[in-house]
Amino acid sequence: MASQTEERRGTPGWRPVVVLSAAVILICVLAVGWFYSFQQDKLFAERQAFFTQFAEKTAENIDAVIDDYWHQNSMCQAYLKLTSPANRESLLAGLSYCAETISTEQSVVLAFAEDGTFFSSDGNTGWFSHDNSVSLTEEAPVRQTGIVNLPYESNETTYFLMLERLDEPFSVEGAGPITQLALAIDVRSLQELSAHGFGENCHTYFVTDTGRRLYQSSESHRFIEDYSILAAIEGEAKVIGGGSMADLLDSFDAGDTTAFEISYRDEEWFVSFQTVAAGEHRLVIFAPTDLIGNNAAELSHTSLLFLLFICLMLGLLFVVVVLWVRDMVSRLSDMAQAADAANRAKSEFLSYMSHDIRTPINGIMGMTGIAMRSGDDPGKVMDCLRKIGEASGHLLSLVNDVLDLSRIEQGRTAIVSEPVSLPALLEECASIVEGQLTTRNLEFERDFANLSHPHIMTDELHLRQILINILGNAVKFTPDGGSVAFRARQEVAGNGRVRVILRVEDTGIGMEQEYLKHIWEPFSQSGQGHSGTYEGTGLGMAITKRFVDMMGGTIEVESELGRGSTFAVTLDVDVAEEPRARAFAEVAEDDDLSGMRVLLVEDKELNREIAREALLGAGATVEEAENGQKALDMFLTSPAGTFDVVLMDVMMPVMDGFSATRAIRSSEHADAQSVPIIALTAHAFDEDVRKTAEAGMNFHLSKPIEERDLVRALSSCRAQGKAKPVASAAAQPAAASSTLEGARVLLAEDDELNMEITCVLLEERGAHVTPVENGQLALDAFKGSAEGSFDVVLMDLHMPVMDGIEAVRRIRALDRADAYAIPVFALTADYSPADEQAMQEAGVNTPLLKPLNMDLLAKALSAARKTSL
């Protein structure tokens, strides 16, 4: 009884416990389920947010790439609008230029007419049979994209076409109005349109707003191969996270930037739709779910250590970045300062050059005006012409400085090692400097008498220019009352070589220490260096430094403002086995010129007087001429043996010394080849020295000329037996003008003044000239003439319509006998190695430099005429 009562009492007593226990268990299960669901939701949300951000960043990058392509398309439009191509050839050339500027190499620029005719940057034209991807009609959108094949390519290459309608169509002759411009980019080069990450397991598709595929990444070719990506998802996939299939489709249509988790072909994927190209297209990105947020629990246990490690690495990276940024800022600051300094130097150089160039130009223009007003006074006109020649020579020297530096930087200056008498070279440079001191109160000291190896192997021309530059600056920047010292010594350099140390010391104005850092830079000038007294281009020291470097030497400078400067040039050179052949041989101290007959050609009366007194004092007989033309006439009309030697100034009016020498050497006079001709030149440090030999001169003497050097040179001629009389014979003059008698010349020159001058000078020499203004007219004139109508072609290189190179190339290609045989001379102010190669390939025989030396031109034309005849 009691047991039954207890049982009845116990049953209701346990139920609450069971219910409570079950409730607790249920709550625990629900809590676990809720926590699991919450954890899964959180994990999904984190995965979704992470993947959405990843996809958004990819879309941003792609938008930037597409915007850049559109920008480049607009740049091409602007270029074509600016250049306004008038015909098919200029249009194709413009498209080719645009393609070269595009950042993507595998790209083609296309111009479309409304009827589908296209012109491509790779030179192709044709008709574009467009499909549904793009349309060329007026109703089509302004901007379109699509995947196309270029109709003129036989391979399977496909292109991503970005087509844009022009704001204002332009007409092209033979092509009709151009209405649209497009970039065709090889899809293989568009890997930047693919999302990369998650172990390269991403699949990326670039689709239209209807889901039609435009492009897929190379990794995706085996994932979804259907033409419509959206249809493939709708038909085969199941949405397992982020909403329903309807939500997914609505999200795609609305252009929402979100992510869904789907099951596709028994695998789980995250998929995100991103709007790109201003809403015109969608980017569809797939990534495996198990690679997003995998092993979250394990990651949570190790996150602290990982974060500490990341913090440490970020800290180290931060320090490195800060140091790098500081270094880069410092470097950029230095570069900016250097660029500013260079720009200032160039601006100052242009200012200086403007003054230096305008000065001789002002003289030329002024003397030209005076000469034009003095037509009835030949003496006044001749004086004006002489001064014009002097001003022109000064102007040319300024230009030569710039060209010298340009040639050096282009690698067109060669160093020639040859035997050189170092004492003679140093004496020559010292003599030039002493000539500059005749009107100055400066003490000049030379110290190079004791050189153990007087004969060395070096480049005499450039070493002379180095020394003249340094010595000239020392004299220019040293006020009266100061001093300049020129010293040379030698040391043993090893390996059988000798070290030559050349020093120039002055007590001049000196230089600031800051300027010494930039002294070797082109266009740089000290703040002390440009005034009415100290003029210059700022290129002398830059050229000097380049020459020293090319010769394998070093140059150093020490200077203190107000106390002078010291330049030291050091060269390691080989010792010459044989002495260099000097401009004259060493002769006895008692040089005697008794009975020697000298023709002195010099336009400066004072210089003639000085040379005449020196020669007469040594016993010579002197006849004088004030220019090359008069000297030539005197020589050609004199009997054989009249003159034992000719002293020929280089720079003279009417006819210069080079031209007179060439005319003498090319004449039929009995003494034309044997008479010694000695050049008198103030240009002992540039290419004029070599020009003397090319013109036919035996030796050269540098001005100012010392009496002992002049007498020694002529005495040397006698000692070497070069002035022995030749058996008397009747003189047979051969004027330069006769060498072109009857020559038929085709002259192509676009500059009217140059053409007029050249025509007059050629016709004065008996030539018949056919002038034309450009290469096309020259080609037409040659083609339209009978075979053999011209003996020679003079072709300017740079002309409008058709340049000289192209004109020569087309003349040589003509199917007629004289097209290949006729001599063609190129007329040019300067030419580069590339120009020289182009001239050779085109078929140019010889380049002739402007300003033209008419006697050299006459000689070349005469020789060409003889060859062609």
C-alpha cells in the first residue's frame, strides 16, 4: 500500500525532472543548433563579404583597364582629328602611329565607315561583316564592345572590340566619311580581366547584361563552356546560400554587387556578379567554397600567434617602407633639384646663345644693308662682304660648339692615335695663347722644355683642342696684371707607357665651389662667367671633358673664388717609335731664304706686312695677293718655276684658301702638284687642320705665327728639295669655271634663297640647271625627261611632299639605263649615322655639307660628269 502510494507520488515527481531535463537537452540542442547555424551564418557572411570585396576589387581593376582603353581610343580620335588625314595613305599612317602608342602590344586600331568599310593600323582595309555583337548604324550606342574576328586574318585569333562613334565624322579621300574608331585587343593579352587567387582556382567570365559571354579566362575553358553563363547557372546550379535562384537572377539583372553560394556539378562554389564598364557588362567570378574560410576553428586557435607575427612583419615592413620612402623622397628631391638646375642652365644657355648669336647676325644684317646702299662703291661693298664673312665665321663657330657636343654624344667623334711631337704641339698652343696677349697686360709662363719622351702616340687634333680650350679660358678669366702658367711633365706609367701631366694655372677670377660640381655639365656657366667681358656658350668645358674621357685620361680642377684656377690633364700614352712628321723639319739656326720666291696670300694687310718683313729679312722674294681668287690668277698666269712656295691664308673673302688650293692642284699648270702650299690658319684646334690636308696643302702654321716658325717652315721646304725650279714651260691656265661647261644638272632644293644662290653659281661655271622645289617634282622631272638628259642630280635631303632619300630611292628604281648610273649628290646641313646608312641604301653617291663650298662642289660635279660621260 505504502509502495503504491509512493509510486503514485513518485511519478508526478519525476515528470518535471524529465520534462526539465528534456527541455534542457532540447534547449542545449537548440542552442547548439542555433550556435552552429549562427556560426555557419557568420562564416557564410564573412565568406560572402570577403568574396564580394574580392570581386569588387577585381571589378574596380577591370574598370580601370577598360577606362584606360577607352581613354586611349579617345586619344587616337584626338590625334586623327588633329592631323586630319586627307587620304587613305595618311589615314593608315595615322592609325599605325596610334597603334604604336597603345599600352597593349597585341592591339589593332580600326577606323570604320558607316557602310562597314574598315582601315586597320597594320595596313589592312576591307569590309567588316558585323554580327549581333556590334553595330555600325547610326542607331547603335555611342560605345559598344564585343568579341570579333578580324576578317583579313586567317587564323583563329579573336579580339575584344571597343567601338566608339566619333563626335564629328571626317572624310578621307577614296574612303568616304569615317564615323567610328575602335581598339581590337587580342583576348590572349587580356589576362588582367581575370581574377587571380585561391590557388588559381578562380573562374572569370566577362558577359553582357543578358549573360552572353564576351570573354573567359584561360583557366575557365573547362568550367562553363555554354555561350550564356547565366543560362548555365539557372539550368544546372542550385543556390545553397545567400538566397534563392530567383534572388540570384534578380541580383544579376539589377547589377547588385553581392555573392551567392551554389552547388554546381557536385561541387560548392561562391559566385559573384559585378557591374563593370559603366553598367554595360557584368563580371562573373567563381571560387570554390572550401577555399574560402576553410579550417576556421584551426585558424581561430592560431590567429593570435599569426596576428602577432603579422604585426611584427608589418612593423618591420613599416620601418622598411618608412626608410625607403625617406630615401625615395630624398632621391626625388635631388633629382628635382638637378632637373631644375639643368633647366635653369639650359635657360641661361639659351639666353647667352641668343645674345651671342644675335650679335654676329646683327653685324651680318647691318653690313648687308650698307652693301646694298653702296652699290656704286665697290671698295665699300667688298669691305662689307669681308665683315659679313667674319661675322658668319663667328656665328659658325658658335654652332660648331653645339654640333661638337652633339657629335660626341651620338658617338660620331673618333679618337685617332698617331705619332705626335709633344714639345712642338705644346709650343704651338703656347704661341696661339701668346698671340691673344698682344693687347693684354698678362704674364705668360711656359715650362715644358725637359720632356724625356718628346714623341708620343695620341690624338693631336683633340689634344690641341683640349689645351686651347683650357688656355683660352685662363686668358679670358684672368684680369690684366695677372699671370698664366702652362706646364708639362712626364712620369713612368708602366707597361712601356708614359704619363703626361699638363697643368694650366692662372691667377684669375676663380670659381665658386658649388659651381665646380657642375663645371663639366653642358650649358653650365659660373655666376662669374658671363658678362660683357666673359662671353661663352658654356659648352667648352663639357666638350673638353668628353675629349679627355674618350682619350682615356682624367681632368681635375682646383679653384678659389678671386684667387684663380688650376686645371690638370693626365694621359697615359704609348711612346712613339718614330717622330711625327712635323709641319716643317728641324733646320739649322741660321735659316736662309736667299733667292726663295714666295707667293703670300693673306687678306689682312697687317698680317701681310708682318710676314713680308720676316721673309724679306731672311732673303726671300715676296709677291702678295689679298684673296684666293687673285692668288689663283697669279699662279695660273705665271711661268713654271715662278714660285717656290705658297703661303695660303685659309679664311679670306672672294675665294678662301681651301678653294684656291683645290683649284691650283686640279689645274694643268706645270707646278700644280709640286709647289708646296703652307696653310695659315687660326683654327689649330678643330677639323680645319685636317681640312688643309684634304684640300691639298702640305703643311699648316697656326696663327699668330712667330717669325722663327715661318722662316723655319720655308727653310724646311728648301731643305727637303720641294722648292726646286721646274723647267720653264708656257703656262696653261685652267679656270675652275671651265670644269662645269655644258653640265646638265637637276637641282632639288625647297629653300628659295638656297636654290637661287646654287643656280647662279652653277650657271656661272657653265652648267645648265633644272631647278625643282621638292623630291616629287625631281622624280617627275627625271621620269619625264629623255634618257641621258641629266649628267648629275643634286638632291636636298629634307623637303616637303617627298624628301630627298625617297626621291633618290624611286629614281634608282626606274626601268631605264641612266636611273642607276647617274651620279646623285645629297645636299645636307648635317647627317647622322642613320642618315648616312639611309643615303647609302637609297643610292646616294656622295653627301655634300651645307653651307656649300662651290669649288668643292664644282670639282665633284666635274668628276661626276666625266664619270657619267
